Amino acid sequence: MATRFVIIGGGPAGNTAASHAARLGAEVTVIERDVIGGAAHLWDCIPSKTMIATGGALALARRNEGMGLEQAEAGVDVEALTERIESIKMRLQRGTTNLLSSQGVTLVKGTARMLSPYDVEITTTDDAGAPKVYTVRADAVLLATGSRPRIPDWCHPDGERILTTRDCYPPTTFPESITVVGSGVTGVEFVHMFASFGAKVTLVVSRQQVLPSKDPEVAAVLEDDFLKRGVHLLKGARATSIEREVNEAGVEEVVVRCDDGRVVRSSHAVLAIGSVPNTDDLGLDAAGVELDRNGYVTIDRHCQSNVGHIYAAGDISGKLPLSSVASMQGRKVAEHVLGMQKMAHRHLDYDKAASAIFTEPEIADVGLAEADAFAVGRKIRVTKVPFSSTPKALINNDWRGFVKIISDPATGVVLGGSIVGRHAAELISVIALAVTANLKVSDIVESLLVHPALAEALAEAAE
């Protein structure tokens, strides 16, 4: 009898696990309350990156003069942009749904909760739209329900002027001015996006640099670019309230007050201070699944919870909140469920996951960070090459940023790296492969790369 594998959540972790498990012969059921592809993937990542790409095209148009072209003034067609976002979302959703259906995966639109360690109650609707509740017995369960924006008690988003990140698209209009609260990855991407579309942007930075978890040199390049674009950085300030008010001129505005007394007024504000896991209402108590103090499912290296046949992947696992990580977790879970990962094998190493920030310039990193190495007294070799010395960057009329590679001085093994600049999210793949495969800097140096290409900076940094 085939393994009955029930997956709650159809995002990157859930749909990858479903597809892989189906290929391996499992009887797979996926329950998703919204859309296959995942809310984070299709509501957050894809729409925001689509808007960022459009903003990048605007920025490129503004740099035309430096490439020997007459300056062109490009405008935004909000309706066309919205149609573009929806088209991309639907295309991706259809592709994933069709693949799973062709593999025999049962797709259920609804919600699910655990009644016991092996019984899953599914709530959906029948063909007439009436509620339908039934229970399925599972040999293995994957919890992959993702996360949602964190909203503190002092903020009450209304979806009109006080926004969460999910309220920002598809756009109905673009704000004249906006305050972004939160200077992490999501926050700086929204700063870039709104600034690209011509908004006056203020970023509330609780620390003394944007991207507090990133390399200070990396953050400095981004800060410099923000300042050149007219972004106001409010450093060392923590927001304590966000409210709509009518000013003396009778104009409605959003007022952000900070703990040091500073006040920012703008037409809109967006809250980007992290997320919380969707682990409530899943019946985890009935299943005996343990959560950590922040509400994430506690997992081992196989993504197993404390209940061996119940797994967790994606945002609710408390690991890196990246679609790439979620997908790989899903793949590993499917293999473990089907008995392929019982012996020693290469486990997921979250420290070697590449990540990118789609600002302008782009930022990407992987592996050991320079500051972390120094914090523990580890000896490293750090080499850095600016893109200003790379012919392709000059050809592109965009030489912002640099490539930094961190290696072991004794063995030459690549331990990590950071890239700031055009196409950083693509270029980091070379360093990520080197980190994952324990390659040496000499392996990069001796690779015959394309000329002229931005990737030449990688070889120079590895020299």
C-alpha cells in the first residue's frame, strides 16, 4: 500500500514535497486555503519583485543619458502593472497546479487541522458551495502553512494608508510620500520600490545602520544610494505608534511617532517588522507537536518534529524564511518520508544558503560573514574587488558595489562571500556553489569566465 502523505500548505515547501513524493510513489494530498504556490510566494515575493523590476526599469531609463542616449521620462501605467503582476502570479500558479495534478496529487482547497497524531480533519466546500468536513488518515504529515506579517499592539493597519507588506500590491495608486517602519530585508526592498516610483520615502531604522544583520560595508553602499535618491534615514529610532490624523490644513496624513520623540508625517506608512508563523488552529496540541517560545515548530535535521512522522518546513520551521530553503526542505522531507534519507547523507546546512535583497544595487551573500568570523576569533582571508575595475560594469554605466570573498587562509577553501551591485542575486550562485562543494579560491581563479562580464570580478576577488 502506498504511503499516505498529507501536506497542509501548498507553498514552496508543500508543493515541492508533494511533487517529489508523488514521483517516488506516495499517495499525496495537499490542503491549501488560498492558492497553490503559497501566499508568501504569490502574494509577497512575486508581486514585490515584479514591482521592483518595473521600478528598476524606470531607474535604468533615468540613467540613459550616461549611456549616450537622450534622457527619457518614463511614467507608470498602474493598470498595466497590476495586470502584469496578476498575469505572472496566475501563470506560476497554473504551472504548479497542472504539474501536481498530472502527478496524481489530490489538491484540496480548504483548511486542515490535526485531530490526533495520524488523523487530519479537512474543511472544504462541495460543488454546491456547502461546507464539507471529513477526516483522512495519514502515514506522514507535513506542516507547511507559512507565516504572516507581524503586527504589534501599537499599530492597526487599515489597508488604505496604514499598510502591511501584503497591502501594497497589486497597487491601486502610488503614494506621494511614505514612511517605512523596519530596516530589514523587506523594509529596504520597499524603500527601493517606492523611491523608484517617485515617492518621498522615510525609513525608520531602529539601529545605527540599515540591514543590521548584514556586513557593515554592504549596508553602507545601500545607505549611500538611498541618500543620493533622497530617502530620509531616521536612525536609532523605534516606532511606537502609527495613526491617521488630519493636519491643520485639513489634509489627512499618517503620523509615525518614535520612542525618542521624533515624528514623521507622510501620506502612507508600511509596517515591515518581520513575520509570525501560522501555527495556530492546526490542532498541534492534539497531535502532540511541540512549539518553541516564538511559536515555530521545533524540528531536527530531517525537518521532523518531536512526533516522528509529522514534519515542518518553510517559515513555520523557524529556519531561514527563504523560498529556496523551503523548497529544499520539502524535497528532503519527501525523501525521508519515502525512506531515502535514513542513512548518513548531506543534510541541509542553513549556514550555506544564499540570500539576496532586491534593492538597487542588489545585495547577495552566502556562507560565513566577516563579522561573525572575527567575533569567534576565526582566521580568515578577505579579498574585495570593486565593480569600478570591471569593464562590463563600466559598459553598463553602473559600477556601484563590490565582490567580497572570504576563504580559509590555510586551505584556500571558500567560506563565504558578499556581492553588492547589478545582478548580485545571479552572481552569488558561483560563490554559493563553491561554499556548498568546498571548492577553493583557485577553482574560481582557474575557471575560464566570459569577457567582458561582471563575473570577472569574482575571479579577481578569488585571486
